Amino acid sequence: MALTTSHQVSGTHQPAYNDNLWVVQESSTGITSNYNFKFICDVKNTSDDLLTRIKVPLHYGSNNRGVFNIARVLESYVTHDWDFTDTASQSCSNSFFDYKLEFGYEYSTGTTSPIVQTLAEETVTGNTVWNAALSPRDFLNYDEGNYLMESGSTAGFLTNNVSKRIHRNQKEWVYALHDGSLDHLLVTFSDSSSVNISVASDDVARVPIGSNISGGIPTGATSYTIRPEDSGNNLVGATYTINIDERCSKYDAVDMFFLNRLGAVESFRFNKVRRDNFSIDRRTFKQNPYTLDGQDYAYTNQDFNTSQYYTESNQRITLNSDLITEAESVWLRELVMSPRIWLYDGELYPINITDAEYEQRYHINDKAFNLSIEAELSFPDKAQRL
């Protein structure tokens, strides 16, 4: 007898929020034909702690194979990492999770016989998930080499935006998934100056590269390239370009920071017309306005007959951006879909976008276009309860 496994996702690093499928096969049909036969998958962390045990019967149409999807288990162990006050590279320990799997089976020799378990017949180690949620099309063609920076790779940073426009005073980050080969970023500005920025050694690391970049953006620079390198200054991924957006606006700027599909936090600026509206929920009751004072039973001009006992207000903000490109229109769908968004307006506020639809714009249809969204502050404002 022999139990074997086959992983349906390539590589050692997988996106946590997509299917994580394992096909297990037992070569002996003398085992799988027993009563109450089920395959067992024990999901563990690298400290060998059991996280959960999953059991599946033989897959329909097969007499010796079963299929496990462990994605919903593993996604519970990743969240996101970001700090608005970053000034240097940081490890993102909440953004990835190393796991171990032990496969076995159970059965009984008769309809009423006790269950017999065989555990850890096959053990799989060396796998990691990170907090990405690829689109169905991207996941269908998933290749770890497009995301994991390692020696000789052409993997990009964790963004689907091929290059970035930011304002000189706009904070920004790049995130990298790497195997330890990534040592530093070589940032070369258009004025020929450069800076080396050390990168944290964890599987996922983030580096501030906007107005919060080490040493700041030189006054004369209009763009800069970011080159991921190992300790020998060899390229371990794709170079990324940042262009400085010098467009002016008479309106106050508002920056949004959002969790993208690849688990990184990116920024986008809205610097056109802004409108703030407040929806107010009021609840009232009828009360007796009269007061008995000795022989007098009366009310005054200060007493209430209809009294408000609960008031809640929700702030809705309509924001408009400057003109965007077709590529940015594709990328910004991630902003509208993001489950975690913060707005910076002198201080950070968690918000939720309320738009139910998003139109991806194309220059063949519209010569010029921008992004307009409506968002709501995450916390309602409540007045006194009297």
C-alpha cells in the first residue's frame, strides 16, 4: 500500500484566498474499499500544532482518490500589514503563513466495527500562503515565478499597476514576496542620484518609497526606478518605475490607501471636487410635557412633547480624481473592490466604498476620464441619548 499526494497549485508559495487543492491517492483498493473509508488531512503550523483535521470520502467516480481544499483553513491565519508612519522597510509577518500537512485515512472492517485511523502516512512541508486573492483568470494561469523574487527571477512587486504616478508629497509603499534573496532596493532618480534601501528578510516585506522614502525625493527628480537586488547587487526581480505627478489643483488633496489583490497597501490621490453629506437617523417618542408643581400642572416653552432619544449620523464623501489613464482605470478596480481602505484627511479614517458598480474606462470610448467614488466613514457619529 502507498499513499501519494499531488498539489494542484504550482510552487511553494500560494495565494491564500484562492483554492488550495490537494489530490490524495491510495494505491491499495483493498484499503479504500472498506466500510466508512475517508481520507484525512491534518493541517498544522510549523510548530506541529494541529490547526484542524479535514476528512473527505472517495471522490465521485474514483475508487482510490480524494480531493482536499484547504484554502478556507489557511486564509484564517493571514491578514495584512501596514503602518502609515513607516520610515524604513518592515517585515509583514501577518501577511504570510507557513504550513505543514499530514495525510492519512480511516475505515472500519464492518458496518458496526470501530473506526481504525492511520495518520501521517504522507507528510508535506515547505509550503507558504500569502494574503493574495487572484482573479479567476490570473489564478487559472498561476505561476509562482511571477510573484516570488529569487535569484534570476523576473517577478514583480506585489502590485498589478505596471508603473506608478504619485505626487511629491504622497506616501507610497512597495511590497515584495521573496525567498530571502532580496537584500536591498537600488533606487535611481532621474537627476542621477541614488539610494540603497535595505529590505526586511521575512517572506513578505514592505518598503516606503513615496514621500516617505529614505532621504526623501530629490527636488529635481521627475521620476525614479526601483531595482530589487541581492547582496551581490544582482537583479532578483523586475524593475519598477515611479513618475512624479506635478499636476496642480485648487482643491484640497485626499489620499486613499487600500489593500490590493496581492496583499499590499497602495495609495491613490483624489484632488478634485469633494462633497460631504451626512445621513441622519433620528428616533423619537411622545412624552408628557406637563409638570406637577404644587397645584399647578403645566408646561413651559422649554418642555418637549416629541422627544428625540437616539441620533446617528453617517458621513458620506464623494471624491473625484484628476484625469487617469486606461491602465490606471483597470488597476483602480482593486480600490473599489478592496475590503480595507483608509482615507487620509489630516489624519487616517477607515472607510467603506458604497458604489455598487464600477465602469472600466477606455480611450476609444472616452477621450478623457477620471475616477469618482462615494465612500462612507466606517464609524457612525452618535449624539447624546436623552
